[in-house]
Amino acid sequence: MGFEINQLELGERGLEDFVQVPWTLFRGDPCWTPPLRAELLGSRLLGITGLLTREHPYHRDAEVTHFVARDGDKLLGRVSAAVNRRYNEFYKSKTGFFGFFDVAPDPDVAKALLDRATAWVRERGMERIMGPGGYSNATHEAGQGVLIEGFAYPPTVELTHNPPYYADYIERCGFQKAMDYHAYRILISDGPSDRLQPLADAVRRRRSIETRPIEMSKIPSEVDLIVQIYNEAWAANWGFLPLTESEGAAMAASLKLVADAGLIRFAYVDGELAAVLGALPDPNVALRPRWNRVRDADLVRALRLIRTRRRIPDIRLMFFGVMPRFRKLGIDAVLYLEVLGYAIQRGYTTCEPSLLLEGNDLILRASSFMGGVRHKTWRIYEKPIT
């Protein structure tokens, strides 16, 4: 075959090669943007517990492994395999996952990697394999899906980028579509549509709606509110898994670094918590590789983000949830208009609502109503393995 597949467990030094694979494959690609290496391998200096370390809370409820394909010193691809016990308990399923999927333009390497991941989850009694994701396909996890449309645009934070051949390689291995996610692109400079202001005004006349920005001095308790809304508002969505306390804490830590308080707003109806809309300046703008060993070091990239975070022109609308009993009241129009006004004032130029489930017509229509045009699609695949 001309290559070999090495298996790596949590804590092994070889995981540095696992993290290096896409840096090698995508060298010079103007769109590909990785997270800090520390987000995967950890860093005491940056105070980050890496996802690929034993200490990360993800592994309390999951069993994982990793595979790297190589030809001598040449890195050719990677994939992870995982059994997320909390996911299977929630859905009463026997689903295994593959993730962190990256591969050189060689279908034989892709097949060998996916076969190893499939065999690993089958050995643990799973009856279906799904992916790709980070480790698995819970909606709130980063790195969901294979990009199948929108290759000309760089990904925003926590989203993936890959060459067009990935989908073909996965499908050749017998996988079929499970779900698509979309991203929309809104030009903030266009301002609100002619219909948005009258709609928001009418909503406020009908109901007693109060809104406020997030309080950065109270991040832990504010994130508790976001988690409360998420766990109720997203409960019926495909791939939903309730956020845990540790995941909420991780969200709080990430918000402290890049959040602009005016882009995250809560809504209350008659004094009762009803909805949240949250956008973030896109840190990927600052984190894009310079393809220089020094300038691409984690510390340099992190300092670049800190230095430029208030001059980032693009935002990602990451979460928008309305409690079920408050839906179809127009709260989305009120919140979006307020965040849009703030974004215009602060000089932001584009907004990307993502990831949006293909079957969530309410959110897709709202994104179009806000002036958005669909510009990216990611696909999750599945295959029975019994």
C-alpha cells in the first residue's frame, strides 16, 4: 500500500503528528484556519486543557482513539474514533463516531483510515458510525461535518474547511448523508431590510419585551442563562445533547477572550427569560496561518488575536434560541435589529449565521429575512456497521 496506519491513545507524544496532519496537507491554502494547537494538546502557559489530553472533561463520558496515516516521515491523513456514552444514553442508541478527518488526495488512504475507525467502534458494540465531527456529532461540538459547498470562503470560528474530494472519498466507503448544516452570509453594511423595523415595532407594541446585553462582569451566571435557554430551546433539534456544567464553563472561558458585549443580548417577556441571540467577532481572522514557523506559534497567534480582537470586521452568529412557549412572537426580529444596529455602529462588515440545520425552516427563513444568502454547506454522514 505504500503507507501505514498508526494508532495513538490519549497522552501519547505521537498526537503531535495527529495535530500536524492538516498543517502539512493544507500548507498555503488561504482558507484553511486551524485552532490553536493548545486547544488540542493543551498548554500550561496559555492555561488551556487540550481536547486530546486525558484531563479534558470530554473524556469522562467517552472512549476515544486516533489514527495517523504516513509514508515514512510523510503525513498522509488522520481520523479519530469515539464512543460517546452520554450521547448513546440520551438517544438510546449504539452509535460510534469518526472525527478529525483529514486526508491527502488518495482514496486508498481515506478508506484505510475510515476502515480502522469503523472497526474500532464495531469492536465496542456499536451498530452505526457517524461523522465527521470533532470527536462526535452533538450539535454544540466544534468541527462538524465535511464542507460540500462554499470552498472559496474561509471558515469562521469552530467550523471546518476541506478540499472538495472529501465527500467523494467518504461516500465511496459506503457512507450516506445523515444531515446537512448551512451557513448564511449577511452584509451588515446593507443595514436592516425595509420590513424588519416595522415588524420589531409591532412586536414591541403587542408584548412587554425587554432586552439587555450580556454582562461581562458576570460571565459565569450569564452563561448559565445561555445554557438554560439552549437546553430547552434546542431540545427537539437533530443532534441535540444537553450542555453540561463543564461545557458551560468552557464557553465562559472562551467568551472572556473575544466577546463584544453588544453582540450578545437576552430578551425577557413580561419579566421572564425568553431568548438569547449571540454573535462573536470571528477570531479566525486573526488566527489564519502566516505559514511561518515563528508567526504560527501558538503564543504569537494568541497575542495577535488579543491585539486585534477589537478590529475584527466579521462576526459569527453562533447561537440564537427562543424558549418554545415564546416562539412566533417576533422576538427574533427585536433581538436581531438591536444587534445589527450595534454592529453597524461598531463598524462590523459581515455576519455569518451558522451552523443551521437544513430542516430548521424557522431559522433558515429568519436568516433570509435578515438579508442573508446561503454560502456554505457541511454534511454529516452515517453507515450501519452490524
